[in-house]
Amino acid sequence: MSFQSALDVAVPALAAMKSRRKKPSASARSLERLAAARPPAARPSAAAAPSVVAEDPLPPAVDPSSIASLYDLRTAALACRRCPRLACSRTNVVFGVGNPRAELMFVGEAPGADEDEQGEPFVGRAGQLLTKIIAAMGLSRDDVYIGNVLKCRPDMPEGSTGNRKPRAEEMATCLPWLVRQIELIGPKCLVALGATALEGLTGSVEPMGKVRGRWLDFRGTPLMVTYHPAYLLRNQSISEKRKVWEDMLLVMEKLAMPVTERQRQFFTSASQQ
């Protein structure tokens, strides 16, 4: 076969292989920051042969509390099969995204279809609204960290659409990953987005009207609960938007962030005129 003939065969094959590659499971920027924050690996002694290759996934049964870096925690979570049904139905494990040293961390309930496809939390319509809320605080998604109680999209009956609420046992099984994630990031504040996220974090099933707007505690970290952005998409009332913004003002004050008078007036009757 001539060199040109070999190219004619090889180039289309390579292009086909490239087109079949799965989308990355998190943003490239977030992964770069995770890798940069990863502590240097210890050099193995000549007498001790390593049992696994450094880039191989950690065993699915690993205890998250034993993992010392966010990078390695993510690697282990990507291989998790503790919920067999979810592991079989998922497209991607949605670990989390953002600044691995963030002072503020948002926690949602579970990935939806868009998040499962892209491997990144809050990328659908609710995620776009969350991004706007973060921007109104004077921050960006790169400044905060965003994760979920559940790392896999809850499985749906064949042929059905939409998303379902995670079951209590699913959230309890997945919670150790989130707990270690929070411990490694060390945020000064947590924001639980919605009642399901609060239930997954604390076991509380109190209605949102009773818990939002006041500080709770999650294992020593201040916890603010507010409405999920999806709720605001369903309820366009200015009064409901104002409730969420009031919660964010409390978060900003807790973090000693500057708050302008204009920010304080968001979603008030005067600012709407």
C-alpha cells in the first residue's frame, strides 16, 4: 500500500474515533485547578512495587474519609458503583465544579439530564439562573464551588422524561462523598439549594418556609438554606426572588463581602420602578 493510500484509510478512521469520544466530565478549568491543588505523590521505594498505576481509578469500595486530596476523591467517585441502578443508568458521575479552595459552596440535590450529559452540575436552565445569582453577589462560578448531594442522576423509567427526587437511601449512600468533599474544600459557608438538598445534608424534612433565612450548622460549617433556582423558574413572583436574594445577602455578610446599597435594594418595589 502506498503512503497516500495509507493516509486515505487512516485519516477517516482517526476522525471517527475522535467523534466518538465522550464529553469531559467537568470543565477543563476546574480539572486543571484540581490537578494544581493535588499534593505531590510520594515516590515509591525500590523494594515496594505499587499495587495500582497512579492514573488508575481508586477502588469503588474505598472509604472517602481516607482520601487526602480533592483530585483523588474525584477519581474515586468516578468509579463508584455503590448504587448499582444509578451506576448502570448514568452517563457521567457529576462530582462538582469550581474553586477547590472556595469560601462559598452551593449544594443542590442531584444532577438532571443536562448535568448527566455534560458531567457538570447546574448547567441547565436552573444552573443558568444560579450563575446569575452568583454574579449578582459579585462573584463568578470560578470563585465558588458547586456540587450535589447525589453524584449520579436518579434513574428514570424507560421512556419517561424529566427528573425524580433522590430517595433517602440514595442520598445516605452518597453523602460520604459530599462530606469529604466539603472537608477538603473547607468553605466558610454552605448554601443548600432546596428542601431536598437540606434533607440530604442533615436529614431534616422541615418546610422551606421554616428554615430559610436563618443560619443552621453542618458539621461545624454555617449552612444557609434557600429555594432551588428551579423553584424561581416556576414561580416568577418578585417576592419569592427577593426571599432568595435576602438569603444571599446574609451569606455575603457572613463572608464579610462588601454589599452595596444597590445590591440591598434588588427586588424591592423601589428598584422595580
